[in-house]
Amino acid sequence: SAVISQKPSRDICQRGTSLTIQCQVDSQVTMMFWYRQQPGQSLTLIATANQGSEATYESGFVIDKFPISRPNLTFSTLTVSNMSPEDSSIYLCSVEGGGTSGDYEQYFGPGTRLTVT
Amino acid sequence: AQSVAQPEDQVNVAEGNPLTVKCTYSVSGNPYLFWYVQYPNRGLQFLLKYITGDNLVKGSYGFEAEFNKSQTSFHLKKPSALVSDSALYFCAVRDIGSARQLTFGSGTQLTVLP
């Protein structure tokens, strides 16, 4: 299974500012996913990031608010722009497992806990 | 569109008793089904999956799940619960014919009482 790290693990930010979250994977993967999870609640997919192409955003999420970079097959960033308290959440990145045939599960990073004041 | 329902927000069970966490799904084609567990202040950990084959799948930490196509269910089970099993459990589905996005259920908080 892939090992995923995220930076920062947590942050407290002021409204109106932006935060960039980094996601690093220990193996090359085609697709990376960014999710948002409010504490104790379910996960909502923000976008899917392929290397070398624009990210695909889910309904309710836009590139101006959540720009994503995917410069290579092991790294991605998600920026939360012009933050408001409603953006307070846990942000997780994930990858589909291993790349070998049959590894359909996704593996998740430890998450970034963001609080906007 | 694909969807997942976890009808119970909270499940309490005594240590040593069997546990069941329920999940039903809806997809247009054949499903890939998954269970994840989340401990406090931790990321999601993969428990088990159903892709094809035997309807009963076994996973980590003694958990198993039964795929029932006619009832569109994928309930998580364990014969004997441990206090350390207390956590938030998520069921997820992916339609074989769709892109690779997972759709997650709302989660079930499992509490195992000593």
C-alpha cells in the first residue's frame, strides 16, 4: 500500500488568507484525490488530480477557491483561498492503491486540520 | 449516480459480543465496495473490500463483510468485539463503470463497552 504524508498536519489561519496543503506519496500514482471532512462527519470529494492535466472538480467546488497543482506523479498541493470560518475542516489526500491489478482501494493521508478564525 | 447509506449513526455493543455495522448501496452497474475505519485524530484506514468472487470477504483486525447483491448490502461484522474497535466506520462504493471516485456513507460510530 502507498504511504502518504501531508503538510501541515494542522493550522490556524485568519479569514481572508490562503493556505497550501502538500501531499507526498512514496510511489508514483496516476490519480490523486482531495477530500474535505468536517469533524465526525463523512468525506466529500473536492477534486481529482491527474498529473499533466487540469484537476476535475466536483459540484460545489471551484478552481478559484481550491486551486490544485500536480507537478509530478508523487506530489500534489491543494490551496484553500480567501478562507472563511466555513472552510474549517479536515482536508485529506488519497491515492488509489499500489497501481497493481486489483488494487482498487484508496489510501489516505493523515489529514490537515484547518481552523479559520 | 452512486450512493451509500449507513442507517445507524451509533452502534453500541458489549465487549466479546458480535458486532454488525450496516451499509446499503446504490449503483447503476456492478459495485466495488469498501470499509474504512477512522480512529480519533487519525486518517482513514482501509479495512476490506469486495470486488468480485466470494460474497464473504475478510479484512484487517478480524473484520469481515458480506456482500448481498439482492439486498444491495455490505454489512461489516466481527464475531467478538474489542474495546479497541471503538471508532468511526465508513462504507464506500465505486461503480465499476464510473471514474475512480469513491462515494462515502455518513459514518457509524461504534462504541464497544467493557
